[in-house]
Amino acid sequence: MEPPRWTSPGWDGHLLLLHRTEHDRAAALAAWARHGLDRGERVVLIEPEGVAHLDSATTVLRRHGTDPATFLACGQLQVLTADRDLYSLQGQVDLVEGALRDGFPGVRVTARADAADSLVDGREHADLERAMNRLCHTRPVSALCQYEADLAPMMLHALCGMHADGIVEAQLRCRATPEGLSLAGEIDVSNHQVLRSALRAATTTESTRDLVVDLTDVGFVDVCGARALLTGTTEHRGAGGRLRLLRPAPAVERLLLLLGLDRAPGTILEPR
């Protein structure tokens, strides 16, 4: 399934892409890059050394309807090979400042997680993720961090916490809003752990405020997905906070009512 397409601000900030197949990765990468190119931003694609042409980012863009040649020629699109300098805080700052000096209103940076495997260790990689998060919140920067979806639960939770602006998965999008999260797509046994981790990350800093989860664009929820809405907010509700579930579609609302989510402590279901 194609990821549900969002417009700004759904493609902005420090984003986590969780992909199970090359098709999922390519579709999301192409849409994210095209959004930045359409806005006149510089898009920087960082690739592992020796990546095959058929797997290259420029090939991905071409397959999804964007001819990279013109953008490469004018410097709006850059394809860089991952190296130690790029995977440093100064390297990240230099990328951003260079784009702004060249007159671009913003910069987008993306890389596969495995591009860093031979360059930095796990602790350094986590430090870089946190540094990029700060850049995305203080400068006109968006970063799309590409990870394979088969992650250990603790790693998934940590990554969701580092990418609170948004999470992109084959069937599901989680986007941060001022009051909580906006969800789009489908939630089932394949991605309920992603939702649970996103909810836990969204309540880390202010555990007693209302957490508003907008379900307007959710087309399907199964029992695992409904359970994730509760298990992901257990600590939040236990500390006195409330979970407000907004505007579910009729079929989704029927399931939530059938499972008794409207009666769960600290949970409020607000119909359309």
C-alpha cells in the first residue's frame, strides 16, 4: 500500500521512515524529496558508499516521476556519499549553513541508517540523531531518517522519541500536533507497536496534559490497534492525564465502542 499522502506540515521536521520493503522506502523518499523541491529547498541525499545504480536515490526519484537532472545542475539537489565528516555535528551544521548561504530557504537531508554503520558507533549515531533534532527545531531543516522496520521494541521506542515530529510507515503516518498526534492510514497487527511507541513518546515531557489523538484520517483499526491506543497511554492516564480520541470514522468508532475504549479510565471518545 502507498503511504497516505500528506501536505505541509506533514513532511516537515525530524521524521522517522520505517520501511519493510524497497517499494515502501522509495515511495516515501520520493514524495518527501519532491515536496522539498517544489518548495525551492535544497534536498541532500546521503548514500552509502558503493550503492548500486538501480538502488540510488536519483533512480528512485526518476521512477516516481521526478527527473533529477535539472535539480542536480542548479545545485538544488545534491547526492553525497556518506563519510565521517558528514556524520558529525559540524558536518550537519555545514550542510545547513551552506544551503542557506546559497540562497535556499531551507534544506532537507536524508540517509539510510545503514549508511552510518561503518562510520560511527551506536552511541555516536544516537548523539547525531539528537543533534539533528535540535537543528530541525531551530533552523529551516527537515530530516528523513530511514530505518528498516524490523526493530527491537526498545530501539523502536527510542527512535520514536527522537523523531517526535512524525513517523512514516507503510500503512500509517503519525504526525505531531500542538496537542498530541494526528494519525492517517490503517492500524493493525503489523504496526500497532509503532503507534504504541509514538504515543509513549508524545507523553514523555508533559504526562498530565490532555493528549489529543486525531483519528479523522484513519480508515481502519483492528483489535491490536485499539489496544495500542490504551497501552501507549497507560502511564499518561495513570498520572492523571486524559486521552481524547477525536473524530473517528464510523467503522472505527464502532470498533472502539465495542471494545469499550470510551469506558477506559481517562479516555474520552469525541465523535464527528
